[in-house]
Amino acid sequence: MLKKALNAVEVVTFDYPYVSEGKRRSPPKAEKLVDFHTNVVKNAVAKYPGHPLILAGKSMGSRISCMVAGREDISPLLIVCLGYPLKGMNGAVRDETLLQLKVPVMFVQGTKDGLCPLEKLEAVRKKMKTMSGLHEIESGDHSFKISKKHLQTKGSTQEEAEDAAIQAIASFFTRSLR
């Protein structure tokens, strides 16, 4: 969906090793995934030289994308954070990486996402040094899933909500290039 909306040359997807191994276990600390993620990004940049780089990730992948974007040897135009996990397991707000970013960031968050209370995200966005945007998926959870009852009440579909999010990302991308 992003490839089409952004007229991208290619979208490179991957899973972290702990996911692709298929073992049901807790993910490692984010810092341990940065090197793996950085290598994937560098390989993609080498494979598609001269093309703009947009980092996008879901949940922990968005957090790691932000960490990777802060490296001196990585130069993305934009970061897309899908379901950013702002709140840690202990309840602390994890905003230090976001506050250091110099690259525009687009957040897509469900309004019922317990890992990213929107009022906390808004407070962080006000402190960020870079341009940021937010698209809310009404009644969406951390995975953007909307209850059937809510969809029926609104006369909408899950697909329409996802399409609206993609269009918001594309619009933010266009505005960030100005």
C-alpha cells in the first residue's frame, strides 16, 4: 500500500531474527536490533542507489527505525511510525529517540492503543525539533484493529480506515518535501 501511495521504486520488508525464527519469546531490547536493522537499510540503499530512503516500521520496527535514522551514516527523507510504542513495559514514556530526530516523522496511531496514549504522544510531538504529523485511526488498537460494532455504527470498514491512513502518509510526505 505504501509503495503505491508514495510512488516508491521498491518497498523492502523484513522480520527481525527473533520473529523469523518462529520462537514464541519476548523481543530483545531495542538497542540489540539496531545493527540488524541498519544492515538491512544499508543493503537496500546499495541495491537502489540514488533513490530516496523512507524508513517505516510497525510497533518496535518504528521505534528501531527512529533509532537507525539518528545514525550519521543513514539519511532518510522521512520516517513512518505505525503504532509507535511510546510507553515502555514499566509505563515510562520512551521519548529520548524522538526528541533527537532531525527527520520528519509521520505517526499513525489507533485511538485505543495502550502503548501510545495520544495525549502523551502529543506532548512529545510539541517538544520534537522536527516536523511531525499524526493520523488517528478512530477506535483502532495497537494493531489498528477496529471493533465490528464501531465499524457498523460508523458505516465504515477496516479497509477504508487503512486507506485513509495511507492517504494521510502520502499527504504528509508531499508536505515534508516542501
